[in-house]
Amino acid sequence: MRIAILSGNPKTDGLNQTMIQAVIAGAAAAGAEVEEIRLQELKLLRCQVCGDGWGTCLQDRRCQFGADGFTDTAECLLQADALVLATPVYWGEMSETLKCFLDRLRRCQRGQDGALAGKQVLLLANPGGGGGGQISCLQEMERFCQHVGLIIFDTIGARRWTLDYQRQAAFAAARALASGRQNGDTVIIEE
Ligand SMILES: Cc1cc2nc3c(=O)[nH]c(=O)nc-3n(C[C@H](O)[C@H](O)[C@H](O)COP(=O)(O)O)c2cc1C
């Protein structure tokens, strides 16, 4: 099982990275191969909104500016068995780096016949600070998933005062995802 984590976290420490490390550890505990893609380090273009709204993304499912690293990054996601999208909550939305990347990816992989359709995804949206805006951020992420046919496995997010148990939830969710559990399965707990 290959898990790709697409991270819009600009920082390498702090609450968001603690949650991402928990996901990495959980997936590894299930024997998965895990790759964390840190968008902050790639300095990718935003969508150039070619032509009258569509470019090569319409006919070819390809971004004509993809040599900036977009195409290679997208390929990592396409090769993965399951995905994790991770972001801090900024202004009740996902981070700008993640939004810019997903705006381009959505164009190329839109619809149920796109290469992402049917893959499972774990959504991680950490409001960290005041705690507001997590729901609207997750709604934005959910809309992306609908546009490309990703199946949401679970949604998780930590605030400053919930990090202890949300970190455990992130570990457990990633382990379950990486062990092959499917959205719709029923978990039986033996007391
Ligand atoms: C530009 C910006 C906007 C933010 N907007 C929100 C917000 O809407 N709601 C919230 O609870 N926290 C907000 N925060 C706080 C971040 O979500 C918080 O810093 C982060 O999740 C804490 O994790 P960290 O230790 O990884 O930085 C914002 C932070 C920044 C920098």
C-alpha cells in the first residue's frame, strides 16, 4: 500500500506537523510506504487560467505549465493507493499552497473517469488557533474530492486544546486506511 500525503503546511514544526507525523506513523504501523509532499518547498505556479477559461487541461487532462513540478507531483498522487490532504485552517479555508495545487489538479483529473476517482482520502484540517473555520475548510476540501471522485475515508483536525487526542485519532485513522479498510465497512468492537 502506498500512501501519499499532500501537505499545504508551511511549517516544519508545530501543531500541523505533529498531526502529519502521527499520520505518517499510523500508516507506517500498517506497513504502508508513505510519501509526504511538502508543497511549500516546491514553489509551484498557480493555475494560469488559459484561453477563455480552459487550456490543455480540457482536452488532454494536462497542464501546459506542468514542468514547474506540477506534473511530477500529480503523478505521485496518481501512483498512490490512498491519499491524505493536510492543511492548517487559514481564514476558514485551506492554505494557499494547497488550494493553488488542487485548483490545477481538479482541472486535469475532474470527473468519475479521472485517474483519482475511487481512491480513498483522509482529510486533515487543523484550525489550531481559535478553532473556528474548520468546518468551512473541510467543506472546501470535500468539494474538491467530489470534483475528482475521491472517496473521503475520514476527516480529522486538531485545535490547541484537542491535540492530545486528535493526534491519536490521526494515527489510528491512517493505520486503518493503510490497512485497507474501506469507507462503508462496519467495525465490530469486541468489549
Ligand atoms: C493567515 C492565517 C489564518 C488563520 N486562520 C485561522 C482560522 O480561520 N481559524 C483558526 O482556528 N485558526 C486560524 N489560524 C491559525 C492556524 O490554523 C494555526 O496557526 C495553526 O493551525 C497552528 O498550527 P501550527 O503550530 O502548525 O502553526 C490562522 C493562521 C494564519 C497564519
